[in-house]
Amino acid sequence: MKSKYVLWLVLILAFAVGLMAWGARIFLMQNKVTFLLNQRDFTEAADLMNEIEKSAPQDMRTLFLQTKTLTLTGNFERAVEISGSKSLASAYPETLYWRALAEYQLGENSSSALTAEKFLQSKQKLHEGGIAIVRSLAGESEILDLPNTKSTPFGLLFPVEQAIYTGLAASQQMEIGRLASSARLFRAAFILENRNPKLLYQACKVNALVGYVQDAQMFFDYSKSDSILSLLNDFEKAYRNYRIVSLTLHNDDLPQGGRKIDLARALAWSANIYLLEDTDKHASRVTKIVNELVSEYPHDVVLQVRK
């Protein structure tokens, strides 16, 4: 009987030792993922993370690291899918930060704002650039510091963070009327792979206003909008409500994109794009708009080309 107890004790100890060894192995692999992410070796980190997930799919640290890795590697749908647990957010509040970024990239702006707000409520510490991003997503503040890869906090951000930071900064530049600066930042955000639909729509609008119609067309195509009619209506409303009556074509008092002629050119561009969509629902009204613009500015070369 004594030998039987000894055997059971040996088996239990062997199981415990094996379990500890397995746990230690998972822990070390998780640490390596963190190291690889910090080294910007996203491919190897993702491969290792998938291996860990097979062994410990419900482990909280595994879920947190997988959410972060998926967000950094552009798999935003799955990042959102696996990060919705309240227990995960409680154990690793930073999960909310990466989830908010993933939701933003998917165009789920309202959800992103709510998730960002929850993260801020958790009082979890985060690097300076991340705090600027999450406060902007939550609507608590705006990003006024322009991106600079050679300085902190921007230079220390991961690429997806840089893309979102730059896009949010571009939107703020647009809001305060610095359209040329905004257009440059929108292009930079796009290069960094910011694909938020609202941002792409804003980028299309701003680039059209400053005369970069090829870029405007690109942003419109990527925004996946069904029709350019909504943008045309925005331009027409702004043009009709323009209040500066003493403006001339050569007025240098206003920034590029803020003049009435800029609105006229952007309106004509969007009108022509709409007419090329082969629809006749609003064709007569849109054609009339173009003719009115050409008549009002008979010597403007840009408008004459777009008529």
C-alpha cells in the first residue's frame, strides 16, 4: 500500500513539474514575442504568437499579446474579434488601446471612441504618443504637434500608431484651416497605411480644395464611397454660402484651398467625376453647376479645362 502512495506522489510531482515547465516555456515564448515586436520583427513575432496560441489559447497574456500583434500586422478584424472579453481588459487594460486602434482602422469610429474612453478610465500608463492618440480617439483632445520621425513621441511609435497619429493630426490641420499642411499629412498617413474611411473622405475633400485632383481621386477610390454626390453637395453648399465677396483670383490673403476659386475648382472637379459615373439622376443639375462656374470665371484655365 505504501508503494502505491509513493507511486501516486511521484506521478503528481511529475505532472506538476511538467506543468511548470510548460508554463515556463509559454512565458519565455511570450517574452520573446514582446522582444520581437519591439525590434519591429513583426513577421517572426506573428509566427511565434500563432504557435503560442495553439498551446495556450485562453491564457490572458496570450490574448493580450495576440491582440497587439494582430493590430501591428494589420489583421484588425481578428484583433477586434479576440479582444472583447471584460476579463481580458481587466487583466491587461492595454488591450483596450490596441483594440481601439484596430476599430479605427476598420472605420468603426464610434466603437473606437468608446474603447479609447474605457482605456483612459482604466488609468493604465502608456507612452506619450499613445496617450495623444487615445485621447484624440476618445474626443478628449486634439493632436496639434505635427509628426516628426526624428523626435519623440512620434519617432518611437509603431508604424500603425504613426499612421493613426498622422491621420488625426491631418484632420486637426483641416479643422483649423491649414489645408495645404493637412493635404501633406493625409498623404503621409496614407503611405503609412491609414485606411480609415472617414479620414480618406476628408483627404479627398482637402486635396480637391488645394488642387491635387489626382490625389483626391485616389483617396475617393480608396474610401469605397458609392458615389461622389455627397462630396459634390458639400462643395456646392460651401460655395453657395461663401461670405467673402471682395475676393479675386489673385488674392494672397487666404491660404491655399480657402479661396472661393478653390471651392469653385473642387466643385467643378467633383461634378465632372459625377457625370462620368454614367448616371442621369442629377445630371442636368450637375451640368448646370459646371456651366455656372465657367460663366462666373471665364478666364480661369482650370475651370475651362474641367467644363
